[in-house]
Amino acid sequence: MDDKGVLEKYRNEVSGELRNILSYWSVQCLDEKNGGFIGAIDNNNVHHWDAPKGVVLNSRILWTFAAAYNDWENETDLLMATRAYEYIRDHFADRQYGGVYWSVTYDGKPLDTKKQVYAQSFCIYGLSEYYLATQHAEALDLAVDIYRQTVKHGYEPAFGGYIEAFTREWGAIADLRLSEKDANERKTMNTHLHVIEGFANLYRAWPDKELKEKIIDLLDIFEKHIIDSGTFHLKLFFNDQWQEQGRVISYGHDIEAAWLLLKCAEIAGEERWVGKMKERAVQIANAAAEGLDADGGMWHEYDIKQNYLLKQKHWWPQAEAMVGFFNAWELTQEQQFLHRSVKSWKFIKQYLIDVSHGEWYWGVNAHYSKMQGEDKAGMWKCPYHNGRACMEIMRRIEVV
């Protein structure tokens, strides 16, 4: 099959899968009793109605449905986006201290009220997309307010960048971790990747001069501190002075950053940074390819100090690989990149999509057994990575 045939087949398949993903979340995940969306559905499709609800999940639902509506104007998608927006506004927004809570109870009462900068960024990301869909001024006002609170309290002026987390009142907090699996460090790659993502999406809705400067500053931070100039992998954890803490490679974050940083530079409209990030996009994609297995799946991470490869293939690195390698193909026209993108999709179809109940499994182990004890929907499992990958591939193939 020639490239045209491959691309047409690829687009048709991901288009169908996007509708499957959106249908799952708009049918299976509604909490009709308590409002919003359910807090957790496990791998066996068992609904856990009493599970806490996380702001990251709700912000990602908001972004996904708003983005789908912005491209295809399906009214059901807009209804779902509005449902997510109203729940965030009514239950997660902290009207006293600003920003958003990390989690609420199943019935919408504040639970973990810490201010995780990663979560603020995703809320900005979703609210901005919703404003672009609706021109709803209240949504933009909330996004701008969260942005200003994040900069005011989160920015670390001595060495630049953003501190991980704070108390509800934006005071110092001992446990800065995004999850129990993370190192308890002051600054992380992961948070900065999603701060720039949120800020860039806000700039599309609100082209403020200072905001643009913040996006450029973040691109500079990635260039100076986070992208390894020798290997082009991303460094993960840092102290205030940007000294690396630990040596772990996250292949999924590598391939996500490979295309996302370029997109942020393009939104900011700075040609110098667009040119630099085009170069980095290919270099980082090549580095990320070190994490590919022969079956096209991407391993989770590699601990350099321990010489230990975590032989799991989670859903989200596979989704990001679809886009990151496709982006590298667009930039270079090197067939290996298109092949890697399509092979990532083939892996997903074969091992991750739940054809019986819908959505994707969390991941598989080395011998393709399903990872147990994980969510299909939850604090982290959402329609954002897989939905976004489908949307990105659809958009890019339209213009190829």
C-alpha cells in the first residue's frame, strides 16, 4: 500500500475510534445521581460510584469534548464539555484562595484541597478550549484567574520555573509529589510540560503579551535544563537550581514533548523557537524510539542508575507515540517515522482497545497480560491522551 492508502486507512480507523472513545465517556461515565462524571471505573468495567473525583480527570474530559466540538461541531460533545465545565466551576474552583482543588468526594465536597501546579495547568487547558468552543466569558475569566494565581504563587524567581505544589492557601507543603510513584522534588519535567501546554492553549483564547513571555520562558527552560543536550531524552526531577535528581528515562514523556513543545512554539508565534523546536522534535523522537519494542509498543521507563527497564506498556505512551512519530515524519519525510506511528496504532488495536466494553485498558505487561488493579477511568485514566492522539492524526492527515 502506498503512503496515500496508508494515510487514508489510518485516518478512517482513528476517526472511528475517536467516536468510540467519546461515546464511552458520554454514556458509561456520567454520574446522574451526584453530578458530573464518575470517579472510577476499573479494568473490568465495574463502576465505583463512591470514588473521589479528581480535577485532572474532569479538566481532561472538559478539554477532550470541547476540542472535539471545535473540530466537528457535534452537539453531544458540547453538552459533555458543558457538563464538565459546570462541575469544575461549582465543585473544584476555590473561591476563597483561588485555583482548583486536587479532588472532591463522590458527592462534590472538597477532599484534597492542595494546589498542585500540574492540576492548575490542566484546568487552564480545558477552560481555554471550552471558551474557544462557546465564547463563554465566565470560563475565560476562570482560566485567566487560575493562570494568574499559578504565576503569582508557583513561579520560583531565583532560578526560574514552577514549584510543584502548595497547600490550599498557597503555602509551603512537605509532600510535593504528583503521585506516589514520583520523587518528592521541587521541580519536575512533567509539570513544566503541562504548564506550557496550558499556557499555550490559553494564549489561543487570550493573546496576552505577558502570557506569551511566560510561554517563551518555558521553552527556554526546556532548552537549558530539561532536554538532555547529549541524549535528547528529558530529565525528570530537579531541585530549585535545576540540578537533576535521579536518572530515569520516561519514553512516553519524551515522545509527547517531541511534538507538544513544537506546537506550543507555533502557538506563541516565535519563529526562532519554532525553528529550534522543529529540530528538537526529530532529535527527541529518535531518542524516544530507544523505548520501542519489536511489536511497535513503547516500554514505560528505564532507570539508568539501576539499569532497570520497566517492562510495561501503558496506554498513554502508545497514544503519544502515534502523534510524536507522525510529527517527525511530517518534518523529515523519513519513512521510519511514519512506520513507527502506524505500528503504534496497530499495537493499540491489538492489545489495548477493549472491543467488548469500550475505551482502552491501562496497559499490558511484558507478555501481554492486562495490568491488574488499574482503572479504565479514574484520577489519571481519561479520554485525553487517546482522544487527542486520534484528533491530531485526523487533523494532520487532512492536510498531508
